[in-house]
Amino acid sequence: MNLFKTIHILIAFTGLTLFTVACTGKSSSTGNNGDKISAINQFISRWHANAAASDHEAYIGAMAEQGIYIGTEATEYWKKDAFSDWSKPYFDKKQGWDLKKVNRNIYLSESGETAWFDELLDTGMGLCRGSGVLVNTNGKWEIAHYVLSVTLPNDLIPAVRQLKHSTDSTLIASMKH
């Protein structure tokens, strides 16, 4: 291959690479994402701290208007307003819940305006898993969806299944459409 042809191939390859990077919107710098992830991590930790401090206004205020909270029981599915109504009496009696982060993974969308996370938590119920979706609305992170579940070792599932069989059967029958 002659030098002229090699240079044209290199120029074409470089141009294609630059075009691809420009079209994906990805930056070669991860500093901004690192800052966002750090801010999100602090936001989630503060949200849990607000629950432990029974600060109802700050806790519910961190949720998006259309936010959803799913608790550990099958019937615990709340939209923000219903969750606020349900949780307020506990917070008023200073009986908020204390969920302490053991570890957390945070992921960002390409736009950087949506994030999702999963976490292991040390709680009064033992080890739990939380997962959620956050949206950035007008420069402010909000919880759009959160799920809290109790972790269960696989070898204990048969015993737990037997313990909750009656309750599950009743709920399944009542929830089927």
C-alpha cells in the first residue's frame, strides 16, 4: 500500500471516530459524571438520614411529584401523596426508619438527567436491598421510584415460603383480576 493511500485511510478513520464520538454525546472526561454520582450518593444518604430523624417534610420532599415507594410487604405500593399520608403518623411519633448504607451502586443515563441505583442496607429488619430511579428536574435530583426489600438467603426460602403461604394465598386471590 502506498503512503498516499495509507494517509487517506488514517484520515478517514480519524474522521469517522470523531464523528461517532460527537454523535453519541459521550465525553472523554468522567470528572463531571464522578461529581454527579457523588452528589447523588449524598442525596440518597441524606434521604435515609431524614427518615431516621423523622423529618417528614424533607423525606417526602425528596420524592418526585409522581414518585412511587414500594415497601417490603406485598400491599405496600404507594404514590407520593398516599405514602406521605401513611408515613406521617410514624414520623410525628419520631418512629422513622433508620436505613444505613452498607454499599451502593449508582448509574447514570447518557444525558446525565436520570440515574438508577441499588444498595444494601443495614436496617431494623436486618439486611435489606433498596433500588431506585432518580430524575433531575430543574437542577434538583428527585426520587421517582424506590423499592425496599428484605434480603433472604436461598436456603431459607422453603421455610419462609411455608410461613407465609396462607397470607400469600389470600393476597394472590384478592389481587387477581
